[in-house]
Amino acid sequence: MDPNAQQMIMRINQAKKDSKQADKFIQDYIPFIKAETSRFLKHTVTESDDEFSIAMFAFYEAIKSYSLLKGTFLKFASLQIQHRLIDYYRKEKRNQGHISLDAPVSNDTKDISVADTLEDKSNPYEEIEIREATKQEIAHLSAQLQSFGVPFTDIAENAPQQKKTLAVCQQAVRYARNHPELLEEFLRTKKIPLAKLSAGAQVERKTLERHRRYLVAVLLICTNGYEIMRNHIVQVLKGGGNS
């Protein structure tokens, strides 16, 4: 492991146990927290902004919940900051502009209430935020896939097309999620431990080999803090979808 990465892991482990070490670690990374918050908001933030406080707390949460299975710490922390800020803006939008749905649109249209004009219950701003966060996750994932020698564009082509084959891959991924030592080996060696995975999940190794690039992507999503994509994958593994 790179010496800088080793030092980072050591500091994170100390911060998990000692609040003073955690405070010092956060203080040392305030420039990073500001930069990530400003990048998300697309304008410069200051330490007096609410968003900065939220990002600092997200960084602290990232320290407490981090493990090697979640990839590099700073990428994981960046995603945590984005997700916390999205949650904040969702709550803000819910609390803004509370108005009775029975109120008339204007004095000239007393017969038409606000409720009559609400044809679409979707929140376009929230959808934009989710799309932006998803784009960020895809960008991080694409970069990480490159380090595994798997181009992002190959994933769809390598995905299982038959339900039986998909079920085999799902079974293998479930087994890997329940055995962190396999995921640690996968991240350390940048290779899927196919022999152990096929034996443990009781599936054919040849099927896993045929869909290796697809499995690399799914395993990375399941281990590296990609919350939006991971939630979707978990639903599929539970039988909540077929995509």
C-alpha cells in the first residue's frame, strides 16, 4: 500500500477512537470539505454557510463509517458530502412555500384553487439533484473501473441477458456481500476470486468468467459508497427488479 494511503488509514483509525484526533483530522481537511461543497453548489462557500456545516458533519460520518471495502477515503467522503447536501435541499424544499391547497390562485380566479393547478406531483429540482449525484457516482465508478482494466462502456454488453444467467450472477454477488474477506481480496488484487466465489456460491465458474466485467462493476458498486446505484443493485438482488 502507498505510504500516504497507509498514513491516511492510520489517522482514520485513530480518529474513530479519539474525538480529539477526529477534530484534528477534520481541521486538516477543511480545504477539501470546502472544495467539495463549492463544487456541488457551483459557487464558493464560507465556513459560516449552513452547507459547509452539513459537509463537515458528513465528513465526520465518513470517518466513522469508513472501511477499506469502501475504496479510497477521499472519494468515499466526497460521495457522503454530496448525499448529505442533497438530503438537506430535499428537506428545505419540503419546508419552503407552505400554502393551503384550497387557496385561490388569485383574486380574479377565486373558483380555481392551487390544488387545481397541480397536475404533476413530481419535484423537478429534486430530480435534477438526484441526476447530478448519479452522474457524479458514474464518473467515480468509471475511473475506478479503468484501474481494474474494465471500460465503463463494456458493462452493458457484458451484462447477463437471460434470467437464469442473471440469477447465477445475483447469487454470486450475494455470497460476496456476505463474505467481506472476498471483497477485500477483490479490491486488493483487482481480480475477482472466481474459484472461491463459484465454490462458495455453488455456481458454475464458467458463467462467472463470461460475465467478469459485469461482476467487477456490480461488486465495486456494492463496496465503495455508491449509494444511489447500490440501492438499485440491492433491490435487484432482493428480486425487486430485473434490470
